[in-house]
Amino acid sequence: MTVWEVVQLTVTQGSEDDFESVFRSQLPILQEADGCLDLHLLRAVDLEGVFLLLVLWQSLEHHTDVFVKTEEFTKFSTAVAPLFTAPTTPFHASTVIDGL
């Protein structure tokens, strides 16, 4: 069963463009990760410094048991984490309603 990884990310106000640039440079790591099917990075329009990362994984295990144990995950985290001002707030969810 596919599962969405949902993560709220908060970065230093004023560094949003820098964060997007760093994230974009690390994007291939996620795109090429085993089990990664789709991803979206959303930027809040009414809260400065807040992003929402949505990653669709083939299964929960592809994220928690495979990807997070790779060197690529460490590289990705090391690149983006210095811009965070608060701990991330991750959880996993499955789609229950799809569409309008």
C-alpha cells in the first residue's frame, strides 16, 4: 500500500529562497530513492518560513526501513537541516478520499 510522508518544515524567515535552492539541488536524491513515487514541496503563503513536504512512497517500509538507512538520506538531511529553525514534524498517511 502506498503511503504519504508528510513533513512540516520551518526555516529561518527570509531564507525561504535559499532553502528552496538547497532542496532543489538535493532533489535527485529523493527522485531516485527506491520506492519514491512522487513528491511535492509546498510553501505557505500566509506563514513565513513554513513548508510542507509530501513524498509518496511505495510502502511505509520503503521510507522507514530502506531510504532512511541510506547514505543518500544522510546527504539529503545534512544539506537541508541547517536551515531548519524547529524540529520537523513528520507523519505518514494513506489516502482515504481522492478528488474534489
